[in-house]
Amino acid sequence: MNAKTLLAFVGGLAAGAGIALLLAPTSGGELRQRIGRILEEKGVSREKFDAIIAQAKAKLAEATDRIPDLETIIDNILKQEGDASEKTV
């Protein structure tokens, strides 16, 4: 997994986690367990998972500090995810 793909993944994870926390009746602990199971199925180690979560938390904190820029951030993440999925198809 190259750095650009990892960054796109983390950005997507951050956006998805943020939206899920706002809209879903799932607790933070349950959400982390679910994400952990998905990453484990994809062969991501616990250490890598912890690093991804730390990066996602930092990105979410940064994004919530800049609420006017939040839509732009989400648009960029979605574009990156679209670019990544086009390359894998």
C-alpha cells in the first residue's frame, strides 16, 4: 500500500467515521470494533490499525476546527476515493 493510497484510505476512514458517529446509533467502542474487524479481514495489523485510527482522529479534530472547510475536505476525500477505485478496477 503506497502512501497516497494509505492517505486516501485514512481520509475516507475519517470522513466515514465522522459521518457514522453523527448519524448512526452506534457507540464509539462498537464502531472501532467493527472497523477493526474489517481491517483484520483485509490483513491490516493491529499496529497499523492503531496508527490509522490516530491519524483519523487527528484529521477529524482538524476538520471540526475548520467547519467552513468541511465540505471541501469531504469533496477532496471523495475525489481521492474515486481516483483510487478507478485505478483498481
